[in-house]
Amino acid sequence: MVLAEHTGRQVSEETHKLICKARELALALGGLTEVALLGRTDLAGQLDGADIVVTVDHPALSEYLPEAYERTLLDLLAERSPRLLLMSNGTIGLDLAAALSVRWDAALVTAVSALEIEADAVTATAQILGGKVLVRVELPGERGIATLLGGVFEAGTRWSSRDAEVIHVAPPTGLDALRMSLRRVVEADPGDVDISLADMLVSVGRGIESQDNMEIVAELAAALGVPLSASRPVVDAGWLPKTRQVGQSGLKVKPRVYLALGISGAPEHLEGMRNAELILACNTDPGAPIFGVAHYGTTVDLFDLVPELVGKVRG
Amino acid sequence: MRIVVPLKPVPDLVEEIDLNADRTGIDREYLTFVLGEWDAQALEEALLIKDAGGAEVVTVGLAHDLEIDQILYTALAKGADVAVKLTDAAGAVPPGPAGIRIADRAALLAGYLAAQPADLVISGVQAADDLDGQLPPTLAALLDLPHVSVAVSVEVDGSSVIVRQEFAAGRLHELQVQMPAVIGVQSARQAPRYAPITRIRQAMQAGGLITCAVSPLPTRAGAVVRGMHRPEANHQAEMLTGSAGDVADQIVGLLRARGLVQR
């Protein structure tokens, strides 16, 4: 079973990738691919590749609400008894997977970058410690949950838009008496610059060490005439606004050139930039995961490299 | 109001990380452990709530965790009111096969919270070494409490909290959540405060870490670790070498070839 994610009008791209993976696993296990679609029955037609779409409608499910989703999914899991529940490793996966794992009594593996069937057992490779260590795990028993990293799996060839069987399930009792409610949805501030439209980005990570040092990378970005962007720790520290964040909780970018300075390459960051045409990475740690996706890399210290670059760009 | 903030040390990701001999866990012997970055954000958010309207902030670690004393004293120096180290009834906590099972950690913390309930539990949304899930939803499920993760602000409003939950590209859901509740913090409303070394030393001299033996709550089945490896095989970058000037020349050449540098 795949949990479909949607923003109201559209099923997310990651959901298509999850369905594609689920289909591959279902074929190996001789089963079917089911998709749980909560709150928006009308989007069922977008779920190409599903054999069965299970929908539940209720006002509390119109937007993602943790408690409403959790109760509904627990009901569906009990009723449908899937071998495996696949979720994205984004906000909803981080919010729900572990709670479902406890309540459904299923083994869970998070931040999965590979998932396969070996002799009827579900095995996964998960990334931990910022992608510096890969862990091979087995999900024992008859039920399991995996949250899949974004940007790693392919949507592949979309299956033809054959009609899946759509099963409408009544919402669980209790959705009218939840311990939380959605007050409002706040759309993102568009910010001063849309980094997703830039031809090139100078992007800075934890390796910049302090706010004072931001000046030298800002100087390089200015010399090149391109925007400055950042990985999450720099934004969390308040050194750049949220609108400049690249990654899972920021923006996904695909510039012609992405210059990563002092970015180690945590999976959440790679999700946002791995499709850039040319990735240049500077990190003093030769084992940094960023070198796994970069086309060119260097372990020269950014504090030595950046002033040289500024000088040469300015001629 | 009582806010419990679980704190967990994680390996400092700046350092190289080695695996143990049988490749089922990381080699902890020479690693530096630091407070997880999301836990630091969670502590800051709890302290902001205390600053705004008063609350008792209780930081809780597991006694066997490396560097936990230093982390708890630093939390006290920042403004936490109480620091607790948990052990099991035998006075020790086995670290588990790879030292990374959230299920075992959550079971112990849930045992503590069942005995000494909190109005709010505020934890980092995740830890760098999470493998079998994240702490906040695991704890919430064990305690049957409402929970919200990936929070970027938590503010008290009577008997509930207003939580902003972040989605991709900065979209936010503003939720009203009845207390008691468990919140997983992605980032605090401001950068974590700094604790001067003199104040940390004062906290250490004053002592005051409380050791508490608890009975873990029963928890769920877990994934079985078959092995670990480092991702060298994925290394694909062509490495540019030489002095900083040499590397800069090569990078400028690549940019010039794409018309991004004119001169």
C-alpha cells in the first residue's frame, strides 16, 4: 500500500515514484498495488499504476491533519492488511510513520534509498548520519513500513491510464472529535528571488561556520551575478531567509550549475539539487556524500578557494 | 506548565565515521558526540515558551549516552530548570545492537513520562542516526497523545498550543493542538541561544543532575540490521586537485565553457 500525498489539486510527484516502486515489489511478491487516497476521491484518476485505490472522504481529511490521517490509516491498515506500507520521507512520513509502526505493530525503516524482495523478505537500504553510512535492514514478519527518500527513486514509465478499482471506505469514527484542528494554511512567502529559476546557484552549508563568513560567499555570488542559496542548517541559523533553502523542506532546484560550498550532502539536501546539470562541490571531508552526486569536487578549504574564485571571476 | 525535552547525543558529522568490526554498528570509541541539531532547536523552542509565559523545562537524557552529562549541564546553563538521566530498573541501559533503535529509547522515555506526565513534550523532529523511526511520534503513540512533527513554531494558547507545521517549499499548516501533546521541532523561532562556558562550569559545579530509574513501556517489533557500509562505491565526482588557485582556475574554466563567466 502506498499513502498518496497531494496538495489539494494534484497528487505529488513522489507519490508516482512510490507507486512505481510498490508495483515492482507487488509483482515480485505476487500481490497487488493499493493506494490510500485520503480526502480527495476526485484525484483517483491521477494514480496511474495502482491496481486498487482506496479512498476515504471526510472534512477533516481535506488537508493533511496528523491525527485524522493516523486514525484513518490505522483503520485502512487493519482492514486491508497490506504486506508493506510505503510513505515518503517528507513531512508526512516524519510525522506519521513511527506512530503507525507502534500502533499497527509493524517494523519500520526510514530514509530508505533502496528497497527489494530477497527470498520473500523485504530488505531495505537506509541512509543515516547525513548519508555517511548505509544500513541494510530486513523488515521481518508479515507487515512493515518504509519511508522512501525523495529524489532517489524513479517514476519510470507511467503505466497506461487503465482504470484501477476504486473502493470507497467510510471514515473511522472519531474524526469529529479530534484533539487537534487546522486553523489555516499559510502559503510560502515568495521572497525576493526565486532560486528555482536561477541559471546558477552558489550554495553554502554548515562548513561556512559563522554568520560573519557569509560575506565571502555573498561576494562570490555577486561577482558571478547569481543568487546565493543554502542548505537547511544555514537557514535554521537565520543567516539566509527560508526562500533561499534548497532541499526537502526548501525548494527543489535544477540550475545549469550548482556550486556547493561546505555542504556535506545530507539526503534531504540532495533531494533538492541532485538534478542540476552540473554540480561542483567543495568540502574538506573526502567522504562527504555530496561527492556522490557531484560531477566535479574538491577538498580544498572553501575559505582558500572562494577568495581565489572571486579574484578570477572579476578578472 | 511542565515541558519535557528529551535530548540525545549523536556523532559529530564533521568527523569521519568508522564502522565496528562486524559492520553492524558504528565504532563509537573515537567519535565525538554532540547534541543533535534538531534537539538543540527543540530545547530553544521550549526555552522560548518559558520566556514568554513561564514553564518548567525538564531536559531528559539516557544515562548510558556518551557526553550526556555535558549536554544536560549545557541545557541547565541555557535556562532549563531540571536535568534528568534515565536508567532502567537495574540502573543501566543497554545501548542496543547498533545503539540506534528509537523504539528502545522511546520505551524508556515513555516509562518516565507515564510516571511523571508533562503538559508538552518537545523533541527534535529527528536525529541524524534515526533508522527505525523518529522519537516524537513513537513516544506519542506509546503514550496515546496527539502529536505534530516538523514544527517551526510552538506557542501556548490556554490549554492548547498553536503549532506551525512545515511542508516542502515553506508551505505551513497552522494547527491548534490540545495539551498534553508531543511536538517534533524542525527549527525554533530563533537560532539556539549560546551558553557561556562560565555558566556551564557553574552548572557543573552545582551538580544537580537527577538520576531516575524507570520501567520501559512495551514497544513494537523492529527492523533487523543485516549490516552497514559506507557509500564510497557511489563516489562519482571527478576530483579537482592542486592549490586553491589551481582549483579556482579549473572551476572558472568550467563556468566559462557554459557562458557563466565572460572574462
